[in-house]
Amino acid sequence: MSTDHKHFIVARFMAILKRIALKPVIIFDIDEIKLKDLVKIIILINNQEFNRRFIVNNLLSSDILVFVNGVEIDILSGLDTVLKRGDEIVFLPTVHGGANIYFKYYLQ
């Protein structure tokens, strides 16, 4: 497949999600879909460790920022944002494990 993704919907996972997702980038050949429905597909195709961090109490974790074409979804229509071919969705966790090592080192 070409690296030109303008004819697809592309989902990218960053930080810890990138490391634990089955694929750090998922390309969807879909004309149009609501973000919440795309999230449901992502959950179905991913592993349990990813889903534990991605979903909390059947909701997308509040620790994950979601951007559509560089715009945070709260500025758009939230999970009801309609995605179309050429859109890029980035899932960026705001919490990651780096601080634990830092504090462990200084608190011992």
C-alpha cells in the first residue's frame, strides 16, 4: 500500500498506546463514519492490554486526547464528529509511565 493516505481514514496511536496497540497506525477504507463508531471498531480489533488503557467504564478514557486533523475533538462534535476519507485521527494519552521511574529514583 502506498504511503499516500489521503483516500483513507487514518488512526494513529501515540506514546504508550503506540507501544501496546496491535498496530500503531490503522488505515480504514471507509467513506464516512462517526468517531464513536470508529472507536468501537478499534476496540474490537485490539488486544486486552490496549483496551484497558483505552476504555474506562465503557467510555473512552478521559486521559486520552483525541485530535481530528490536528483539532481536539471537544472543539468539534466530540465522539459524534463525522470522519471522512482523508481525515487523520490521533489518540494521545496524557498520562504515561515515565514519571514513576523519576520518583522512584529520588524517593529511595
